[in-house]
Amino acid sequence: MRRCLLSVLILVAASSGGEASCVDPSTLVRSTVNITREFGETERRAEPGVLGIRGTAWFLSPRLIVTAAHVAEAMHLSARDWKEIEIRERESKVSIPARVLRLAGSHAEKIAVLELQTSFPSGATLPIRTEPLVPEEFVVSLAYPKSHLRLAQGRFVRYGVEERFAGAALLEMHDGNDRLVLDHGASGAPVLDCKGRVVAVVSTLITQTISLPTGAVRVSTAWQTPNVVSMPADVLKDFFSSE
């Protein structure tokens, strides 16, 4: 079942020796941020019980950040009006007005490029890779599920061909045995290759719910199968040249 990775307020890795020469994602933490938009009274009346929305974003330039389009939509961001969002990179945070500059992609799930009214002082930009991924290629990700910075690693499995995954890059990602590492709040997180270039943007986690005597439990897919749906980043090539 396809599940949204928004956070509402109220890796089997490749076994090649090439991993050792890959970029350490912990050195790129300034590139990725937790974004939050708290709703005003009118918006809360329209969606009772929802105080706001959280997601993950990363820097394309000092004033452009990238996230999943469904994050921007859930935050009620628009191309016309500036709306204040909180941007947090670990302990550093600031509120900056933002608006949607462009939605990129030709499939149902798209990537949102957000324009900030002012630059985020400590943000570090990431380069884009336009070449396609290769099956079993090692990838890493930084994300803010539940507003906490997490690192994940894994592999690219394949590009989606079935209708519900059309145009997506299907990944198997984990943090040790935790296959739910890119859970609620990780939407919009960058997926990086060994050179630290963005190859995809996290869209959703593939899970299922099983019934146990103690209650319903949400679980990931089986090992050796994809558990993360992402959107290829080559649609952003007009914004940023690959390196």
C-alpha cells in the first residue's frame, strides 16, 4: 500500500568494495533540513485536528530548496503567495517565507522547487546527477523523519513500470535492521550516489499492516525487495548542472 511520508503535527546495501570510497553522508548534513509549516486558525478549522505539516528538503541554491510536491501541497504553499515555513538544520532554525517556484516531473508524483524570500544562512547546496541509476548501485539518504535527522543507506533496485510506480526509482533503504528509517517526515529527502550527487527525491515508503493478537502492526517489505519510492532528480537539470 502506498503511504504518504508526511508528519502531521498534534539498506540491504550493495556488497561491493566501492562503498568504502563513497561520500560519508554525515559530512553533508548542512545540505538537508526539516521544514515545518504550522497552520493558522482558518486553516485549522478547515482541517480539524491538524496543526501543521512537516517534511524534509534540501538546498539546490542558497534560496531554492527541493522537496516532494505532496509536501508543498499539504503545507498549502502556492506559486503566488509567500507563506512562512520553519527551516531547521539540527539545532539551527529560522522562519522564512516561501512559495512554489516550479513543480518538476511528468508523472503523478512530482518534485517541488520552493523559493525562499531570503537565504538560509548555513545551507549547503547539493549537485544533481542526470545519468540514470544502475541496478544494485549503492545510494545513501539524509532525512528528518519525525523531525530527527536520520541517515539511511541501500541500493537502487529498478525503475517502476507498473502503473502505481510509473516513472519512480524503487530503492531498498535501511539503517541497520530498521527498514522504516525513511518514515513520516522523510518525504522530500535527497537520495545521493557515491559522489554525493542527488539522484532521486524520497516520495513514500512501501509498507503493509498486519493484524496480531496485540493489535495492528505496520511493517516494511521483505529484505531484497524495494521499500522506498523515489522520484528521479534528472527533472531538475534545468536548475542545476550535474558535476
